[in-house]
Amino acid sequence: MFLEVPNIAMADSDENRQTRVISRTFRKYNDIYDRQVFTGPPEQTRDFVMTATKALMKGDWKKCSELLNSLEVWSLIAGENAGAEITAMLTEKIKETGLQTYLLAFSSQYDSLSHEQLCQMFEMGENEVHAVVSKMMINRDLIASWDQPTGTIVMRKVP
């Protein structure tokens, strides 16, 4: 999920870009879930994951985190506070993936984004947001540049 969701967002935002499928099974279940006329509240684990995926694709990392952390499987893991540690790690990974997905999906709607605003939206530290965005810029996933004096990310339009 954490690899495939940004990959899907990248493919949706740029039709010319060829992206490879990382997980065929996940894509298949995602397509099936997309084609359903009515999706009720999640009942099975797969439903929880697919509902969380849809929330993450819309940039709603909080709903995604709530859905995945509410799974009963985390309480079954052996070890003292192991479930709590895993849900904390999961929440951090969801925030990071949510930021990547948000930037890939909605970067065409912006001329610039405030670094501080992204930190508030995703409840991440400045260094964490800077690292994620810079990594995306280096990998050419995000065509943008940093404006250090104003603390903004300036989006570049690719013809």
C-alpha cells in the first residue's frame, strides 16, 4: 500500500509517465473496489485496507491512520507494547506516504506550497517534510524547487 498509492497518484497526475506496477494483487483489489457501486462500512481486513487506501489517495491521512490502527490484528502481536509501537510506526509511515501522495496528486493545482503549511497539514516536523520533499525532487517525482528565504516550494510547469 505504501509503495503503490504514490505510484498510482503519479500515474494519474501525468498520463505521459510510464509507471511500473509494484503489486499486481493490490492493483487488482483496488480496481475491484473502485468499480463497486456501493461500498458500505468496512467489515473485513481487506475492506479496511481498501477504504484506507482511498482516504490516503484523497490526502486524508488521519482517516487512513484511524482505519488501519483500528484493526484488531495489532493487539494480537506478542511482546510488551508491541502493538502500540507498531501502530506508532504505521502512523508515521502513513503521514510520509500521505505527504508524497498529496504532492503527486495535487501539485498541478499549486504554484507554490508553504513548508510550514505542509508541516501543519501532516503533523510532521520541518526536517521530516523537507527530507521527503527533497527526496521527491531529487528523484524527479516532483518538479519543483525550494525557495529558502520564504520557506516555500515553488512548482515548475513542465511543457
